[in-house]
Amino acid sequence: MSKENFLIVKAAGRQLDLLRGEASRIAKESKGGWWIEHVDAGKRFWFEDANARDEFAVICDSFGVASRNA
């Protein structure tokens, strides 16, 4: 797995639940895996596929959630 295929987001509650659902859907469509971990800056969403990460970034933007990859 590439160390670059992640995004850090600041989300909680219902918004975080929606993002988890979208991450699962995107990873399933790309036939790859994903997982989430807590970091000081928020939640880190990891994806096995870089395209899945990029698609997830677009979803975050559409939900009004800031995301970053560092």
C-alpha cells in the first residue's frame, strides 16, 4: 500500500458517518480496501487506490468538509 493514498478530514457525528459510507462505496467500486484511523488533526481515511482517494476528496468538497493529504 502506498503511504500517499490518504486524506485527513475534520468531521464528526452524522457528517463522519456519511463520509464513512462514501469511503466504503468508493473503495468497493474500485475493488480496493480502505480504513480510517484517528489522528490529532482529525480522521485519516486510507485507500488502497489513489483514484479512490481522489474521488473521496471530491465527495468531501461536495459535503463542505475540508480535506488534506499531509
